[in-house]
Amino acid sequence: MTENNDLEDLFAKLSEEKKTRELLSLPENFYIKKTPKTIKNEEFQENDIKNENTTKNIIKMIENLKKIRIQKLLIYLAYERRLPTPMPMEEESLYKHIKNILNENIQNNNKNTKIKIINDIPEIISPDGKRLGPFSKGKIITLENENDIEFIIKNKIGETL
């Protein structure tokens, strides 16, 4: 493929991506094929101004394309949408990595904490306005709200197990 065809292809992909809200399918090795070194025509000298301008344009187009696609990728994650196939390896890897981080956070936030009540207490209102209790000494309760847990421990109502 010639340099002009590569540049036209890159420009076309960037234009298509800007026109739609959907994440468009791209070949797995798209970014590898579209680096300035692979697009450069070998006839150009390293110090040739045309080559330098071409390289700068390629880099700008690739950066813009990546920014647009990363924004869309994050939207796909937020709405739990499936990625189109094929996808560039870098984007698929990023998608999976962020998804794993989000899933870990969800699992960590859903962890319940067991607390042993150390004193008899009547019904109380937590700082979040939630009613807790009444609790008898020695009772083991399970809470998931971090504020409730902190409130009970700081006020010496219970201790974590």
C-alpha cells in the first residue's frame, strides 16, 4: 500500500469514527500498521520537510482517533455493551483491564462486615439517618455500609470480627 493510500485510509477511519456514536470495528493490528514508520515512503530523506509534515499529520490523526475511540470504549463499559470485532489489540486489552478493575471495586463494595455488639443498646440513628438496633450484648450483626460500620466501632457499640 502506498503512503497516500495509507493516509487516506487513516483519514477515512478518523472521519467515520467522528460521524457515529458506535465504536467501529478495526483490524487487530490497526495501530501497528498505521505508525509513521510503516507509512513513510522510503524515498523520503530523514530531513525532508514533506516527510516531517507527513509524520506529524499521521501522529495527530492517530492520537485523535485513539482519543475518540477511548471515549467510546468507556461508554461501552458504562453500559456493559459488547465490543465490535475485530478490535485493535490495545483497545481490547484496555477494555478488559478497566472492566476487571470495575468488577473488583463492585465486589469489594459488596463485602459485608461482621460486627460483634459489645454493649446492649436501644435503637439508634446512624449519621446517614438509618435506624440501627436495638442490639443486645454479644449479638453478631452484618453490615455493608462503611459509614454504619465506622459509626458503630468509633462509638464503642461493637467491634469487627
